[in-house]
Amino acid sequence: MVEKNIRIKSLLFIFILSGLLAACSLSKDTEVWDPLVDESQPASQGIERSLTNISPAIASLLQKADESIEKQQWQQAISSLERALRINGKQAEVWTRLAVVYLGQYNPQQSIHMAKRSNSYSRNNPSLQAYNWLLMARAYTLMQRQDLADEAAQKSQQLQQANP
């Protein structure tokens, strides 16, 4: 159990460090919500900024999931997100949150799969796609695939610059 806590803390340190590095490359006008990096804003504000055309039921489940993510209660977050997927399995924001959860659980392969799934449903949301690419970059870094991590980070940055 102690080893698992150390691994989670190390993982969170990597997330925070990579988030800070990514934030340095963003323009000041770019707003990115990241529950693993930006603790100054409640997750619910991120929902308000990132969600469009979402039913109140899914928004509520996402808010519960965000609160669980902030507390590192991964199973509770997954439960809320799975319920949201049963309502609408094509909701990109749900898949993104699952990618965050799997990163938190140190499961980078599953995180990449979830982020790609989100991108397949977020064709009209380049900022969410950019965030998903950033999550994939972090996952590839955990897998020690720096070539793929760099490529994913570059795609994220291109999307951010193309859609300020």
C-alpha cells in the first residue's frame, strides 16, 4: 500500500511538472482546465467552460466525477463516468475524464485509448482535442515513449495555436 501511495505521488508530481511546462507554452488567453494541475479553480468551473450541449444529468455526473478526481477517488470517478456513458456514449468530455482517471491509476495505455475515443467524438472542439493530446503525451511519457510523447505534445500545441 505504501509503495502504491509513493507511485501515485510520483505520478502526480510528473503531472504537475508537465502541466507547468505545458502552461508555459500556452498563450495567456488560453484557458485550460486540468484537475491534476490547476487546483485554484474548482472542477465545476471547468465543466461550465468545456461542456456544450450536455444534458443536466450528464453535467451532474461529470461534476461528481471531477470532485472524485480531485480527491483521487478513482473508482468513484469511474462509476460516475460509466453512468454518464450509459446516458450518452458519444459524449467526448466523459471519455476525456476517463483518460484523466486512468492516468491517475497509472494505466497509460487505457488513458491513451480513452483520449483517442474522446477525440473521435470532439471534432468541433479543438480545445478538448488539444487537452486530449496533452493527456496522451503524459501517458506516452509514463510508458517511456518520448518520441510519441513529443509528437502528441506537438499536436496539442498546434491545436492550441490554431484555435486561440
